[in-house]
Amino acid sequence: MQEVDLTIRRVLAAEGSVIGDLPQLEGKDYVEMYRLMAASRDYDRRALAAQRLGRIGTYAMMEGHEAAQVGAAYALGPNDFVYPAYREHGVQITRGMPLDVMLSYYRGLPTADWDVHAFRMANNTIPIASHLPHSVGHAYAARQRGEDIVTINFFGDGATSETDFHSGLNFAAVWKTPTVFVCENNGYAISVPYRKQTASETIVQKAVAYGAAGVRVDGMDVLAMYQATREAIERARRGEGPTLIEALCYRYGGHATADDARLYRPEAEETDWRARDPLVRFRAFLEERDLWDQAAEDDLLAEAGAAFDAAMAKLEALPTPPRESLVRDVYQRIPRQMVRQLNTLQRGAGEPETVFDDSDVWQHGPDPTPAGPTASWNMAEAINATLAAAMEADEKTIILGEDVGLAGGVFRITEGLQERFGEERVLDTPLNESGIIGTAIGMGVSGSRAIAEIQFDGFVYPAFDQLVSHLGRLRFRSRSHATAPIVVRWPNGAGIGAHEMHCDSPEAYFAHAPGHTVVIPSTPWDAKGLLAAAIESPDPVIFLEPKILYRASREEVPIEHYEIPLGTARIRAAGSDITLVTYGGMVPRALEATAQAAEEGISVEVIDLRTIYPWDEEKVVRSVEKTGRFLMVQEPQRTGGIGAEIAAEIGERCGYSLLSPVRRLGATDAPWPQFSIEHHALLTSAHILSAIRETVSD
């Protein structure tokens, strides 16, 4: 277990005298560090003033954090990668980010010039602590590829109460990733003081529990921060794992411009901290060595002010992006339903409709026709073979999840892959779903292909924040400068007689959240082709595997590589009297009901969606226009489900073709029942046949 020294490391006293060992820096480095600190403070004060004048939106101030941020950032190498929270203006300035790029975020503009990879700086992170596992996954994947990269993340003391503080530290320590965690402990999470966040005397003590190194530093002392960070980076490069740095500092203003710190902080407290001002301290150090004077200060402030004014002028001269910017950069190609949604808004506003090139729009294609040998596989075997082929084809592909390695997953889907490809590429992770998805996102940002498995459908909820706040939004947030082309898999749906949380069908949550492609196959042939396409997708794909179908049937599946275009539905049975749309585990039940209906003279066209977002609207619409009747069948709860969305769209687009009202069939709006009474909730072919009869008889 790592030992943590609770002593607060200092190099400079409050008045600027040297009380510790100076780092091995030259005079020009000292001057540059001060210039960066002073420029950061000037930027911060000017940004605050700009917010008060309505020139930018709500702004998070950082005055008081200059030494912690500049000292840490100055220690980084050029290829190291930063994951900031939202107050790291000093880090961004130190890393050379232009002021207009920084300010565009606070102007509420798309950050089109924030090139994540060029600046080696992820976008600002609003969900607290959720970026910590990203930095861990990024560091892991870079190391796996043989790259010399250290990742560093920044967060506040309040973030240490969040789940992802735990997952970040724990995953980093278990994997010994080259990651540095910098906690800017300013004593408050907005208004909540440190003592109400944690009962531990210090934050750095938490490193002990994870087996990580830890150090406490005077965060108002830039040289101490530089030295501690430099040591942590060198330790990381040696393969000795992560370090947690607790930087004790103070924010002199409020949490943000919407906050009034006078409501919860005593004036005497601020007065005491003002005596430790990091700029005053470091300037005294420089002046003692004849490295700085008032003329240099005046020149720097004039230069910083001019740079800020130029940046604001540049931003204020920019035209507001057009309405079409809403739908760009959500996916590499725009789904057709998003084009229609945009055009509806434009018509309502009296604007001309945007006409996109085919190259901009998601294209639905025919299924492939691979030749060559086949194998008689069930769905589980088809998925396993596809994963193995992906691992064989690209050494940057990584599989991670609970029990996916030695055990091969609870359904044995990844069986044999760890033995074949090694423990570094088929990872048995700590039991933390948020950490699994969070680290996979970082792997994707870094340039690797992560395939993350959640053990059961009902276990995905702890990862909801990572999936909704980050995975689906990453391309849009970064204006396509970054994406996480990862696949998130889990066994989905009911019918196996399992306990609570093992038979959920949460697909509607993720189809609703922007930026996800959600796929649910129903046959071994589809599973192989859709998963291959998902792995090659430039955008994240949530791939849900109906667990009841894993070993339900076999079919001849081509052994060679083939991809089924995502977003393309499949007509499983042709018919003329009614269109039945369904997906996943309900497809076999629907086909059974269709055969029974045929005996009664009812011709049912069954469409298997396969991709539930973006779904194949045109194929469904054409079918309904032909049959005049529509029935949607879904396994999970009826309200707010996939069926509700599709039924509403069909009602709008096919109203004049309908011979009867649209119908939906789904489960009750109750939690999925215990396995002894699961049969009361499961839809059978008899239920579906009854709904077919009712729809046709209307």
C-alpha cells in the first residue's frame, strides 16, 4: 500500500522567501510562470467584467487558483493530455489555447476551433468528476499502444464525493495508468464547506485506500505545485501508477457569476487567504532576484488586456451560426429524421429549408450478399466470432467489462478471447459500470477501439451519466474534433427467468438521448453483420443482445467479414393486410403469430427494425402505405417506449393511408416481475395474434 505524507509541501513562504528546495528551473522559467499566472488572473477579471456587461454567459471564476493550475500545467510534456473541469483557465492559457477559443465556450457558441487533439486538451466538463475515468482510459490505451503519454485531470474538493472520483482513482490504481489527479481544494463546493463533503482530515488520504500515491501541496505556491506535479509525472512515466495531488488553495470570488460567496463565507476568512495571494508571493520571489519589476508588470497587463479585447472583438464579430448547426456534428452523417425535424423548425420560422448533400446524410443500404463458407452458429457464437475477428484485425481494439476475461462473461460471449489476445486487451475490470463506460470513452478519444460490456441490462443505470452526458454528446460538444467510436454491449430483455435487474429492457432511454446509435439484432446472421458495422462505426453504438435469443436457434452464417448497414430495417415476412413492426426478442414471437394469422387469411408484413435509432422510417412508411394498418410490438413497458415514437410518426405521416387506428402492444408500466410470475408480463404469440386480429377488424 502506498504511504501518503500529510505534510503540506511548500517552496515559498507567504511573503515570497524560500523555505524549501527550489526546482531545477532557470530564471526564464520563473518569469514565464509568473507571466502565465498574471495573464490568467487578468483574463479571469476581464471575463468576469464581460459577464456583468452581458457579453458572455455565466462564468466560473478561478482567481486564487493561478499557482495550482499554472504550476501543474507547466510541468507537463508536449504530448501529455489534459482533462479539465470548467475552471481551468490557467491550465488552458499555459497550454497555449487561444483566448477566443476559451471565450467561445462562455459566449455559448459551438466550440468549432477547440481542436481537442491539437491542444491536447479535452473540452470543459460540466458533470462533476465524470471526466476522471476518461483520463484513465486515455492513459491506458495510449500505454497499450506504446505511446509516452501522461494524462492529467483537474477537479474540485466537492468532486471527491462523486462516484466517478472513486471509479477514476480505483481504475487508475488497479491498472497503474500514467495519470495525475489534481484536486484544487478551495474549501467549498459552491456553498457547501469541506467539512460537509467528507469526514476525512484531508483529501489526499483517500489515495491510500486505492493504492495510489498522494501528496498535499500549498496550492498558492506555484513552485511547490510544479515540483509535486513534475515528480508525479516522472513517477507515471516510470510505470509506477497514478498520483493524487491535493492542492490547497482558495477562490477569492464566488463559484460562478450566479453565486454570491458573501452568503456563506466569512469576510475574515477571505482576508486571511488574501495574505497568501499566489501572485504577490511569487512576484516578491522574482523581485528579490531582479527578475521582475513594475515596468514588466505594466507591459504584461497591457499585452494581456489587448489580447482579451482582440479575442472578444473577434467573437462578437462572428455571425450567429445558422439553425442547421443544430443537427451537424451529432453523428458523422445526419439521420434523415433529424433533417426532417430541422426542416420543420425552419418552415415554422419562415426560413428556407436546408438541403443537404447525400454525403452529409445517413444512407440506408441493402444487406450484403457475402459468398464463401458458412458456419452453423447461434447468436452467441456469431457475436464471439465477430469480436475475435475485430481483435485480430486491429491491435488497438480493447474489450473490457466485468468477468469478460477468464470467465468469458456470464453468458460466455467473450469466451476464449482473453486466452487468445491477452489480459491487456481483454480486461476484467473493477465492478463499476460508470468506470467501465468512462474509461472506454477515454480509450476512444485516445484513438483506440473499445468494446465495453455491461453484465446485465439492469446494471447499466449507474453508467447512465457517462452514456448520456458524454458518450452521445462528445462529437457534438467538440464539433467533431473528438469522438468515441466505441461499442457498448449488454444482454438485454426478458424471458430467461432471472432475478430482479436481470431482465430489463432499457433501450428507450438511450434512443431518446442524443448521439447514440442503438442496435438490437434478432438472428445470428444479423448479429454478426450488425456488430461488425457497429465496431467500424465512426460514432458510438449501443449494441443490445436479446439474451433469450443467444442460443435459441442456429443458422448458416458467413464466416467472412460482412457489415449490415446500421439504420436499415429488414422485412422478415411479406404481407398485404397489416404492417407489424418489432425488434429483438419479439421478432420470433411475431413470426409465430404471423404464421397463425395466415391460417386465418390475414397477411402480415413483419418488419424487424434491427436499429431502433436511427430507425428505418422510409421502409416502415412504405409498408404502411401499402397495407393501411399498423401494429407496433415491444417487450418492455408501453409508456414512453420505442413503440410510442414509431406509432406517433406513422400517425403523422401515414394518416391518409390508414384504414384503422395505429396500435401498440407492450408490457404494463410496472417493474419487470420476479421470475416465478414473469410469464404474466411476457408477450406471447397469442397476445400478438389477438392484437393483429383487433387491428384488422377495426
